[in-house]
Amino acid sequence: TQATFYQGQIDLLLPSEDRLIGYRGWLDDLAADAGVTINFNFLEGKTVPTPSAPGYIPFKLIAQGEYGALVSFVRNIEFNSERYLTGIDALDINADGGSHKAEIGGRVFFKSL
């Protein structure tokens, strides 16, 4: 049925918390593809999922590279993922010597097991 199809799509985008272990590696791959370097950390303050809302873990991400590469990298995180649902809450891009630096605050969402 159509409901089963959409539930399957949601399940792909909204992993269980234990599947978030691969999130860092996924970001590393995106960064390498975009030609940027990153420093990523999950932050304290995890919100557990409820029956009506997903849980999430906040993160901080610093990326360095050319401006266009940073924009592409951020777009891919937020809009082109097939494995993770990510929200960008704060984004600040500044010139840093001959390149640019992006400071990103966000959340990656998950469902209960």
C-alpha cells in the first residue's frame, strides 16, 4: 500500500539511535567529495524520541574550504541525505585566510528501536 511505501521511506531517513554511529563517517565522505575538511562533535543534550516526535542529538561542525565547496557541503547534509535526517540550526561562514570557515550547529534525528 501507499502507507507502507511512505513508512519505508521515513524509516530510511529516520534511523534508530544505534545507527547514528555511522553519521561521522557519512560526514567525512561528504566532506571529502566536496573538498572540505571538517571537525565534528556530538554535543550533550540528547532528546529522546516520543510516540509523536523523533529524538535528536545536537552537534557542532566546523568545516574549512572554498566558499562554493562549503555551500555544496552544507546543502548535501541538509537536503540530499538518503540515510539521515539532519537539521541545521545555526550557520556562520567567514573568510579565513585564503579560504572560508563554516561553523554549523545542528541536530541529527532518530527514532526509538
